[in-house]
Amino acid sequence: MDRSYQRIDVVEDLISTMTLEEKVGQMNQYTGFWDPTGPLPEGDEAIDKYEHLRSGLVGSMLNVIGAEETRSLQKIVVEESRLGIPLIFGYDVIHGLKTLSPIPLAEAASWDMEAIRKSAALAAREASAVGIHWTFAPMMDISRDARWGRVMEGAGEDPYLGSRVAAARVRGFQGEDLSAPNTIAACAKHFAAYGFAEAGRDYNTVDIGTVTLHNIALPPFKAAVDAGVATVMNGFNVLNGVPVTGDAYLQRDILKGRWGFDGFVVSDWASVGEMITHGFAADGADAAQKAVSAGCDMEMESRMFIRNLRQLVENGIVDEALLDDAVRRILTVKYNLGLFDDPYRYCDEQREANEVFAPAYREVVRDMARKSIVLLKNERNLLPLKQEGQRVAVIGPFIDDDSSPLGSWRKAADDHTAVTLKEGLMPYGNVEWIFEKGLDLLMEERVWTLETKINTTDRSSFPAAIDAAKSADVVLLAMGEHGFQSAEGRSRVNIELPGLQQELIEEILKVNQNVILLLHTGRPLDIVWASENVPAILLVWQLGTESGNAIADVVMGKYNPAGKLPMGFPRHVGQMPLYYNHYNTGRPVNTQNIEDFVFWSHYGDVENDALFPFGHGLSYTTFEYANLNVNASGDVIEIEVEVQNTGNVDGEEVIQLYIRDEVASVVRPVRELKAFDKVSIPAGESEVIQFSLPKASLGFYDGRGEYRFEPGFFQFMVGGSSDTALNTRLEVR
Ligand code: GLC
């Protein structure tokens, strides 16, 4: 059959011939047969998924992987169901399939959009080689709360950086041609505001105003839609009393209406059925009706659509036109993927054998990993290590950990496939290395509920580590949180170094002052003590497959770190939610300048600001900013600044531009990131950096969600961190 029809013909022809049951089938997604990523609905064993496949009652499957496995299921649907509409296979390819990049929060720290795009393109290439058409990524939930385990999956606290990263990742996954066999459909998730879960507790209530919703939570999704994202996933949370899965304002008015999104919306796992638990739907039929009416086109694994939609349409409760719209969107994405031309395009066993975990990928993820590392502190220029003649003790639970650096959102990647820190350092043979773990972080290997397994008693290896530190010129401490302590379902109220690590650091510092902390983590941690006592701190996140090599590249000075924090590090977890783009309040400072004056917005026991703020990151060189000039010409604000590399090594700097709208009809943040430029500046040289900011970008969304620019005085700040003091003021009409 000639498949060269225009897409409209293929899709409309199919819709005109589909039965009501087959339409519902396209809106139904089942998980694979062994690997759920959420709670399975009751009665799961009662259904015969194979029978449903043959009857055209399944439009998509997730958690199926492998050219052979996907081919066998696709064959059933294409050859045995009445219309042979191909399945679309989805999978959580969050930061790679088997060859892993750094966790997304780490990638965001690179502020390098081309590197991030390449990383996503690599993930798409590897995923499509195992039959996957669609990834449930990028996650773009802005979050201001390090207690939330899923901060590791997003791009941090800022909507502008989050928007740039979202667009780069969508373009990486989808490429220029979605029908190409090495690109996959992306999915902007979770729509919307899931990262504002109260108290940072996963799946918890979200209650934010429209000003925050429109200015902070939604921009990354708009950027993803503008970048052509093929799908959107809604979410588990309620937003201001309405489950987002059943929220027509979000899905129909904003996403599909105002933004013109023409892809499809998939529910999150069981989020349709969970509207009953939320108390928003009375039963399955009510949940199905509310979800499809609100703009949810496909249901992931709670079976409300497949069990109820047909009857709802036959009883005149749901208009069949809603199903036609959903099916049109789903079939269009399948068509754009080329699945109607060749349903087996992604089922190539030979390609799978050649392209999965291919050695050629390693340099891409190693480069991404290096760029994600953030130098938080470097007193006495302890870093980089000299390459010869030093005796270096390497201590901590992560010195030979080949799994934690992979993070926990890596369903298809195999344990023990990360290059360890030890493996990364050993090739530097002119250094005398001593490796002593000093402690195990867990009392047993990879367990699902980690917090109960953290080692809080076994100090038996402390003495050997302390002796190693005593005898060394420098100590590298590989410490932090375990790879399975962040991601979905892993919120924590205690974000200090888990277990006995703090104790060991204090013992080490008693015998050696030249200590460098290599901080492994999926989230900002409370490292206040270390920031005051450890001379150097390198944030090495969870860097993926090439972790050990990338850390060694930076520690040994082969790569000069340039990462900047996408999320501030707190002074105490009690500061949460913590964010740099906060409002001024009516009492921002101690106006009386007397010590016991308390009537201003502060804590009595910790400063208001972050320990290490958004945008912070050092280099092995230093940069100085001068000659900031701003002027308005027509509808563009021209900003110019001179940046000098005042050190003796070449380096890269992320030059950040913030604004402050001094007076507006809704209060505006004390500073907002509006642009950045990552530039390489040779030692001793200067660059003049220019930004052209459209006047409209100085605007904001008001309480009705309407965008507006209001003339007046604006401040413009430029620097290498959000706490930059370089500032100038301009009236913009
Ligand atoms: C999970 C996550 C979602 C993921 C989906 C499929 O519960 O919330 O991000 O894509 O289910 O695994």
C-alpha cells in the first residue's frame, strides 16, 4: 500500500473508518510485561494484553525495550489488528539509555546549550536503536526545594535557564526530522507546576498563584512547545485544587489554545485514576470523562479510558469529537515518526548490536560531564592537583563506586558501568595515589528504600583512612548522597551528608588541612560545615558513565571547570523554598541597624541568602567585569560589558544578565535572569560582551495570566553569578 499520502489523508482516512472502540484503543497505553514504573492497577492480571493488542485496543506501550521485543509486539498489532495502526513505544530516557550523560540538573550546570542538545541527540540515537520511538523527557519542572527528590531530573530554579535547556533537549531528541530512524519524540513534563510540591514531598499538593504559575512554572513548557515538542505529559499533582490531569485551563486553554500545541498529551502513570483518590472524580467513568474533557489524550496505566470511554460516548456524556481530536493528535505523531511508512523502522537488531553502548559515545558524555562540574570553592588554589611528585589520599564511599554516579533514573542502564573515580585518577602515574574508602555509605548493596540502610554505626575503616590522610600531601574526599537517594519518590527532609561522612571529614581535617571535597549528589545539600572548614569543594553531581574520567580531567587540570549552579545551595534546609528571584518584601532589611531589631524579614539563626547562590561557579582562573553600559534604542535594550581573564590560565565564563523592574502593577523579583553567554577568554585577555534584549522581554504575566510590559526604571546587573554587584539603571519607555 502506497504510504506516501499526505499526513492529513492518512490520519483523516483512518479516523473516518475507526470504530469507537478502536479510537479508545489509540488513547490507551499499557506498560511492558515486567517493568512497571508505578503502582499497577488492581485487576492487572485480569486483562489479556495480547488480546487487546490484537483487537486494536492499545495505542502505545511503555517500558518495552529491544529491537526484537518491540518488533514482536508491533507485528501483532500491524498484522493482526483490523486497521494495523502501529504502536508508539515510550520509555524514560532521562539522561541516556545505556551510555549515560550526567543527570539533567548537572547538565543544566553547564549552561552549554549545544552540549546539552548533543547529549539528548546521543540518547535519542541509542534509544531508537532499541526500538524506542518516544522518551518521557525532558522534565522541566522548576523547583525551589532541594527536599524534592526529582530536582535531579530538571534544570533547577530559574525559568529562563529552564526554558533554554528545555528547548535544547527537545531539539536534541527530535532532531530536524522526527521520521529519521535515530530521532525520537520528546515529551515536555510534568504539565504543570509539579516541582512546587508543598514541603518538597513528592506527589504533594501544589498551591501557587497565577503570577508564579505564568512567570515561573510555565515558561519552560512554552519554550518546549515553540521548539516543536511532539508530546506533553501532565502530572500527579493538584494545582490550586484541581488535578492537572483534569485541568482544562492548563491543557485546553493554555497549552492547546493560547500556545497552539498540536501534539498529544499523555497522562502520568495512573494519574487519571488517581483523580478518584484526590477526591476530584467519583469513579472511573467520572475520571475518564474529566480527563478527556480537560485535554488528556492518552492514558498511561490506570485503564479508565479503556474501561469507560466507549460507554460515555454511547450514553452521550462525552462527545465523540473529543476522541477524534485526541486520536488525530496521536496518529499525527505516529505519522511524523514514520511509523505508517515503516512500523519496523526502529526494530533493527543489527543496528542495536552496533549502536548500543558504542565506544564512540563515550567522548560525548565525558565532555558533557566535564562541563557539568561546578567549582564551589578553591582556597589556596588547592585545585588543580600538581601532576607529579604528590602523594594523594583518596577517601570516601564513592572512590570506587561504579553505580551511584549513574543516578537512579536510568532504567535501561546496567549497574557497575560507570567509570569510577579510582579508574579516572590511576592513569596519572606521576602522582602517588592511596585509596581508602573509610566507610561504606550503605549497610548493603543497592536497596530500594535507602534511608533505612544508611550506615550509621560501622566506623571500622576510619583508622585506615585517617592514616592515609596523615601520610598524604593532599586528600580528595569522594562523598555525598547515594545515587538512589534522589529521583522520583525520594524526598528527604535531612539534606546533610548522609551517615557517618561528616564525622569522617572532621577526623580527616584533624590530620591534614589540604582537603578537597568531591561532592557527589543529585540535589543541593546542606554543606555549611564543609564550606567553612574544607578549603576546596568540587560539585561532581552524578555524572553518568564517564564520571571518573571527567572528574579526573578537572582535578588534574586537563579541563578548567566552568559550571554554574542551576539551583542554589542552602545554609539550612529550613530555608526551603529558597530561590534568588524572590520578591523584596516590605521589610527586606534591618532598617534600624540595631542588633536586636527583629521587625524585618529574616531568620534569627541563619542568613536569608543561599550559601552558594544560583549562577555561582568558580574557575581555575579569575574574571573581572567592568564598563557596563546600557541604552535603549527603539524596542531593543543594548547591554555591553567588558570581561577580563585576570588569571594565568585560559578559561570559560558564563556571563549572566539579570534585570529588576523597580515598580510594576504586580511586584517583581529583585533580580531575574534574562540572558547569558558562555565565552572562552584566554589568560590575560578581555572580551566585550553584548546583549540585545527586546524591550518586551522586560515584561511579565499579571494575575490574570496576561503578558504586559510596563515602562519605568529598570536595573541591569551583569556578572558570573546571581549575586553580582555590577549594576546600572535605565528608564525604559
Ligand atoms: C513516572 C513518572 C513519569 C514517568 C512515568 C513513566 O511515575 O512520574 O515522569 O515518565 O511514570 O515511567
